[in-house]
Amino acid sequence: MHRVLFLSHVYIDPATRGKLRALAARGLEVTVAVPQRWRERALGRAVETAWERQGGVEVFPVPVSRSGDPALAQFGRRALGALVRDKRPDLIQVEEEPTSVAARQAVTVAGRLGIPAVLFSADNLSRRLPLFTRWRRRRLLKRLRGVLAGSVAAAELVQREAPNLPVAVVPQLGVPVPTTPEHQPHEGLAIGYVGRLVPEKGVDTLLQALALNRDTPWHLTVVGDGPDRERLEKLATLHRLAARVRWLGALPPASLPRVWTDVDVLVMPSRGAEGWNEPHGNVLAEAMAHEVAVVGAATGVLPELIGDAGVIVPPGEPKPLADALRGLSDPEVRVPYAKAARARALKLFSDDAVAERTMEFWTAVLGSRSSVLGNADRQPITDNR
């Protein structure tokens, strides 16, 4: 295998392409198809992409309809077909959910040209889908050579519908690991939250926890935006916390490294909601790589990412979170967690580590059309294979 084509809206931002560059550094010819224009909900603006070749990765923008909607966005058929025929990759990796229109398009093109296809899925929630949608999902899975899953729950969901399909649990994105993390000296505990401001992310639980720790020195930096921001700002005022909370709004991924120098602890207080259960944790892994201690709620993929290198608390409960943060205000407690987090990120979540595990999966899948990977390939992402 020498030529690989990726397809995903995720790679519009160059900051997310670390895994692709690590694969190119291993001698692969890496091409990625991205939407030509995409509406970034988090940033509240449309992003235009252009052809480029950087770090050994060739980026091809393809026209899309339904821009900004990962489930319904549709790539231009002629443009996508022409790209695949021109590149003639040895493998196509589709990083869109199996119920999405884009995944169906890419797998169909791959099948017509006899190119093996694998797919990445972060969907970790079993729910009742419409009959036709469920049929389409199962039909697509049967046409794949394998699936990379973002969590154990996502892998189990795939295997319930396609028990003979090879599956491995590997993160979608790697994270950059700085040679030497740099932290600024802080007065009190510097706490950070990075993510969308929506109810299921549990930022209200974090504010309630901090209200319980009002007598200890801390300050909070919130990076992100969303429909819940006004309510959360009012909640901070109600608890007399407003002077200790800084709201930075949404930032592009390339701006996050400067955030990590300003925080001692990253908190992800997510809680499950109907139709959602924290499927991603790339921000958490990036914080760990920058030697930031992490606290995460026991929901979705977060416990798998953190393992024993951070603190896990019950979702939606302010008191355990307040206790955890109070404990981490002591450097003798916090620093060992931060160092363990960095070591774990380097071993499991760096761009090189994710690229290597991805290539191992490709090798196993392409070695035999009918082979099913052993149980070791379906371990949590905490497992370094």
C-alpha cells in the first residue's frame, strides 16, 4: 500500500492534519478530500478551502451541498469521482458517520472502482433509527473492509450490526506533543474549559462546583461559544463568580496551544443527554500532551482517554467535582497527574502514535479480505498495541 485517500470535513483546518502528516512522513502518498466551503458552527463563520500541498499531504477541496451539516452534506459526485479516478488510491478512509450522505457517496465510488474502503466512526450511542436508515447503515458496513472506532462503545455498536467486520479502537485525530511544555506561574488554581456551550457539556455543573470552593483561590477560563452562554454567564453572576471567570469565546484549533500555558487543570464536566454521549475528547488529549492535569466526567469516551492519568468524577454532581478541584489546588497532588497525563498522551494520542496504530489496522485489514481482528484489536483506546 502506497497511496491513501482520506475524506472528511474534519480536515478543513490544517491544525487537525497532524495524523495525516505523520502518515506522509512514513512514505505514504496522502491525499485528503475536504469540502470546498464549510459552515463552522463553533466559530460562526464559513471557511473556504483551496488546493494545497503541505507536509506531504495534498488537500483537494470538493464542492458540497448542505454545508455545515455532517449528516446531510453531499459532495459533488463528478468532482469526487474524478478525484478518486485520478488518484487511484490503494485505500480510501472515510471519516464520516456511516449514516451520513458523504460516507455513502465515498464507499459507493470506492466499490465501483474496486478500491478497499475503511471508515472511522465516533457514534457511541445505541438508539432506534428509522427502518430505512438502519438498513442503509448495515448495507454500508457490509461494503467496508474495516472500521476504526473512537471508543469501545462505538466499536461495540458497529459489531452488533456487522459482527464479522474488523474493528479497532483508535482515536480519529492525534495531538501535537511539545518538546517542553511551558506554563506561566499562577496565583491560585488556573482552571480551563474548552468546548461548546450547550447543556450536555455540563459547564453549569462546573460553575456550581466552583461556587462550593469560593473560599479557595482559583480562576476559570472558558473557551467556546454556543446557545447556553447567556444562561451560564447569568449563573456565574448568581453565584458571585463573575469576577473570577474569563469568557474567551470560540477559538480555532491553532490558537489552543497558548491556552494550555495559562491553565493548570482542564475540566470536561460532560453529562449524557438524549441522543448524545460525549463521543470526542481530542481537546482533553491535547491538554494532557501539554502537561495539563485533567478532570473528566464518567461519561462517553472520557474515562477511556483519562485512564489513571487524571481524575474522573460522576457526571452532573457538583460536590465530587468541587472536591477534586480542591485536591488539585495542591501542586504536590496536581503535578504528578500532569506528568502522567503527558506520558499517556505521548504513548497513545500523539500524531505519531495514532498514525502508527492506524497503519497497523490497515495492514491487518488488507492482509485478508475475510479476516477478523482478534480481541486485542478491540481494546479501549487506553491500550497501546
